[in-house]
Amino acid sequence: MTPRPDDQARNELRDLVAQANERREKEHERIETDFWQETDRLQKRYHGAQQDIADVLGVKRNQVLRQTKRYRAVDQDAGTAAD
């Protein structure tokens, strides 16, 4: 049987788990951003691509539009505003 932890061990464990959770959340956000930015590029391949993407993902076309706008790269927004 393992010994009961003291307060220092508990605090250390909590800190380590909190750090691991923070890394996980940051990585999740990075992956989500990459996915929707790539989807934004793909939906411009041909007329109707947005609907095809929505069908593959099992969501409504409007959801694809909202998510791609939300995660759109800043440089893409500047490029479209200049046009």
C-alpha cells in the first residue's frame, strides 16, 4: 500500500495536473484553429464546396461559415479588406 500523501505532495500533484491541463487546452485550440483555417482555404476550391464540407462534417453549411470566420487568419482578413 502506498503511503498517504502530505500537503506538499498534494500541492505538487495539483500544480502538475493544472500545467498538463493548460498544455492540453492550448494544443486543442491550436489544432482547432489549424483545422478551420484549412477548411476555410478548402471551401474556396469550387462553387458548392462549403456545402460539400458541411455534408462531410455532418453539420449545417452555416456552421462551417461561422467557424471559418471565427478562426480565419488575420492576414486573410487584411487581404480581403484591401480588395
